[in-house]
Amino acid sequence: MKEITSYQVDLTYQLTTHEMMKLYHYVSRSEYDVYLYQNGQVADAGNFPKLLSFFLIASSKKPLVIVIDGEKPDEGYQHIKQLLNKNVKQAKIRNRHKVEVDNDISFVI
């Protein structure tokens, strides 16, 4: 079952370019859609130029919101957390939404 889960993450320092590359490579090869949010700015973590631009203006002094869309988002989050292991000061789940598929959908034309 697909879920959309968001996590609030406090970073100890700004991500390095190497950490951004690791995050991008993981997300672009995974089955997850991952978005980052801070101060009204949103970035698709599977798009490296947007990810890089996002971190140019992001602050390590404010929490970062990571939104993961896909099956078993907790597993994706655990992998992302391992990639950023030394940088995650604190993290918690903000919201979780399960998408239930209704097979009885009909269209009226």
C-alpha cells in the first residue's frame, strides 16, 4: 500500500556536495518520490540541479522536512538516515497518510 510520510529532521551542519550526491543517487534509483521542504522552498531529491539549488539556500539552523511517497516509506527513510548518519541531530515523523486503492471506481461519460 502506498503511503506518504513526512519527517522533520534537524541537521548538525549543511550537507556537503558528497552527501547531496549520495542522497540523489539513492532517490533516483529507488521506487520512492522524495521531496525536501524548508522556508517555503521545495526540491525533488531525484533532480540533482534542484537539490543542489535547494541546499544553497537551506539553513542547518532550521528543521528540514523530508517527504517520502511510496511503498514502505519508513524503509526509505531509514536508508536516507544512514546516508546522512553523522549529520542528523534529531528526527521525528510529522505526518503519515495511507493511500487505499478502491477497485470499484467507475467513470460516467
